[in-house]
Amino acid sequence: MLTMMLVLFGALLLLLGSGVWVAFSLLGLGWLGLSQFSSVPTGSVMASDIWGSSYSWELTALPMFIWMGEILFRSRLADDMFTGLSPWMQRIPGRLLHTNVVGCGLFAAVSGSSAATCATMGKMSIPELTRRGYDEKLVIGTLAGSATLGLLIPPSIILIVYGVATDQSIARLFMAGILPGLLLISLFALYLMLWSWRYPDKVPPAEDRLPLAEKLRRARRLIPMLALIVGVIGSIYAGLASPTEAAAVGVVLSLLLARLQGNMNRATFRDALLGAVRTSTMIAFILAGASFLTAAMGFTGLPSDLAAWIGTLGLSPWMLIMALTLFFILLGCFLDGISVVVLTTSIMLPMVEAAGIDLIWFGIYLVIVVEMSQITPPVGFNLFVLQGMTGRNILSIAWAALPFFFLMMLGVVLIWLFPGIATWLPQAMAN
């Protein structure tokens, strides 16, 4: 087993380090494992497994949610959110910095993508908040950390990928992500309050108080987005639609929303559709490679042998989680979140199940840890997005996001101590 692990790990580092696409790296690794460490016909397994992974009904939701996010990315949604939220944030310690946190949470509930959330909110909030005199470092850090909520709050693309890879209910995973997402929003908001109390001179004074009628008038611009969230998430929780059907509802509603805002024309429709096709095919290709790698690892017996070996170490569940957290964070420094999930599930799940850890809970835990890797160099996708927007050094952006990295670590500790945060809503949905 040690020889096999060293050979496969070395091959993976060589493939990824030389710039080979992740999907090709996974296929190559699976081919190497089958051809060198088993007697199974490699070509037959590759053909049948890639085909088998490409027609999953659950996977149909993926391009639909991505398309919905692409449509909303090209709408006036971020401007409407800022206009609707800012009057209500003026009297909270931290003031308009909370619009990043709440706005990212709301946009995450309709986009499913961390990068899309970061780009959409950033192009509006960074120039607006810095113009008003807010600390640029905290503006960038708040945006980097809060945009990761796009991976957790449903509809989450990475939760769909995890559900397909592990054969778990996507609807239950979506419900499991809601309370942990609200927990992270609360932690971020609490940090902003404490920071503003500690450095009151770095927070601009509150603007003139608006009458309640004006606040309510501006808040009306949030109604279309809230209706979209209720239409997508509410239909799943109520049992009226599967995640795939809810995704189709979301696309129709987002098209109507963009049309009513005057943002939908032939060029916008084409760009949104092509963007969804590019992202969806990339993820589907990675999933196909991961499915073949999973089958190859099963034939070699490496996952079961590794799980049995870890079982002999006598690690308690919390020690296993600590070790996996460090492993996923290190892996996330070099791979994107989806690649981390599909690359590790075939090896990790046997030992996770042997430790008695609930796979729905583990999916939420994994996504939060992957969120942390989105703001760690050298491969932190949110850092790349913010670097393109601000022109600042990627290490300075990572430093600004560091407090939110530790807040997400605190979130992992809290859902470990209180697992019901992630499991209560799916259980209530089942009941």
C-alpha cells in the first residue's frame, strides 16, 4: 500500500505541477492505478465509468443553477441590494461594511458560486465603500470572506458535486447548508461590530437618518431577489420540486427578473448561456475524471486499506476531523474547491463512515473547509477575483482576509460541538 500511495501521489504532483488540466490529471491517475496495480481492463472501466457519470439526473441541476447565476451576474441585482440594504445598516456598529456580509449572503442564495458572488458584489461595493471613507483593507477582507458563502448557502454548486460524488440527497444537503451559512454571517457581522468598537476612528460617521417611509421604499428593491430565493429554496423544502426542477424554476424567474430590470437582450442572453456552458462542461469533465479515479481506487483496494490502517491508529472522530481539516486546507492551497472534493471523496469516505460521522454533516464541514481554501494563496479563487478588481498584491489581499479565515475555523469548531446546526433542518425536512 505504501508503494502504491507514493507512486500515485508523486504522479499527481507531477501532473498538476506541470499544468495538466485537473480532469486529465484525474484520468491519468486512474489509468496509472488500474494498469499498474490491478488486472482489470483499463479501457473498459474508463469507457463505462465516464459514460455512467455523465447522465446522472441529479447532475442536471448543475448547469441550470450556473446559468441562473450567470444571468443574475449580468443584472442590476448588486446595485439593488446596496440601495435596499444600506439605509438599515447605518446605525449598526460597522455601518455599511455589513452590506458586504448581508449582500454576499443574499447573492449566494441565488448564485451558488463563490467567484460570481465575489465579482458581482465587489464591482459595486469596493469603489462605493472606499469612496465613503471605509478602511479599504477591511472592505477587501470582508468581501473575500463573505463571498465564500456562495459555496455553502444553497443552491450551492459544490454541494451538488458532493451529493453526486457520494450518492447523498442534494435536497437534504441544501437544507443542511442554511443554518451553517447563517452562523458564518453572524460571526462575520459580530467581528465587524467588535472591530468598529476597537477602531471607531476608522469608521465614517453615520449619514443623515432617513424616515421610515423612505427606508421601506428603498427596501422594495429587495423584493424580486427575495422572491427568487423563496421560489427556489422554498419549493425544495416544501417538497414541491426536486433540486433539478427548482433550478429550472430559478432560471425562468431570473430571466424574468433581468427582463423587468431592462438588462436582458440578445447579447446578455448569449453571454450568460455561453458562460454557463463553459463552467458546466469544465465541472462535468472533472466529475467524469473523478468518477473514473474513484472506480480505479476501488479496484486497487487503496481506500479500504487506507481506512483500515487509519483505524489501527485509534484516532477518535475529533482527531480524525482535525487531521482532515489540516489536509484539506493544505490541498486547497493548490487546487480549486471542486477538485478537492472530487479528488478526495473516494479515499476519505470509507474512513469517515467507519468513524460514525454523518455524511450530510461531513459534506457541510467539507464545504466550509473548502471555503477557507478560497482565501488562501497561491490558489485562492476569491483572491484572484479581488486582485483583478483592485490591482493589489495577492498576499496583501490574503492578509486582509485572514481574520475571516479564522472565523470560518471557529465555524467548523461550532458545528462539531453542535452538529444539529447542520443536521437539524434536513431531519425536520424528512419528517
